[in-house]
Amino acid sequence: PVVVFVPDMFRGDPWTMNPTVDEEDGVARNEKGKSYEEWRASHPDRRVDVDIRAAAAVLREKYAVSSIAVWGTCYGGGRALEAAAGWYEGGASSYYEDAFSDRRAPPHVDPIACIS
């Protein structure tokens, strides 16, 4: 059997398909009034990375999936490549930058294929 799992990397807050250009500053804004840069900042890379790794762990642990392929386009393509490469911003030893910084980084996705 094939299991397809599509986690919502934006947690229900995708960028709008029809941004409105602010007449005062000429910046495109979504329905919440955020510019693209402001919207993008609300989806930190570290959180997205953890979501991808958690999705892979669920597939392995709950569904006994032994082979995982990651796929993404545009923003998702970059995240797919990072997951496939086992890349950590700043390296695995600095994964958590908080009071619990001695915690181990989440496991690698370790896919059999990456389409980006």
C-alpha cells in the first residue's frame, strides 16, 4: 500500500492568491493586512522543519512506512531539499536555541527520493 501524507506547513494560514496593493506604500498585503515578508516571518523555518520531521516520524511509527519520498515546489521544494539532505540551520548541535538546548535534534527524514 501507498500512504500519502500532506502536512500543512502554513498551519491554516497560506499566502493569499489575490493580495491587495496598499496605495500608501505600494506593498501587496493579504486579507490580514500583512505584507509577504511579514506573513513569511510568521512561519519560522525551524517550526516548519520540525513539522516535516514530525510528519515523517508519524508515517514510520503509526503507519509502519519504511520508505519515504519528499516532494515540494517553490517554498516546499526548498524545504524538501533540506529535509532530504538532513540539513539543520546552524548544525544539529544548535538545533534548539532555548533553555533546553541540550536536547537532541529531531530525527532525519532520510527519504529514498526527493523531488523539488
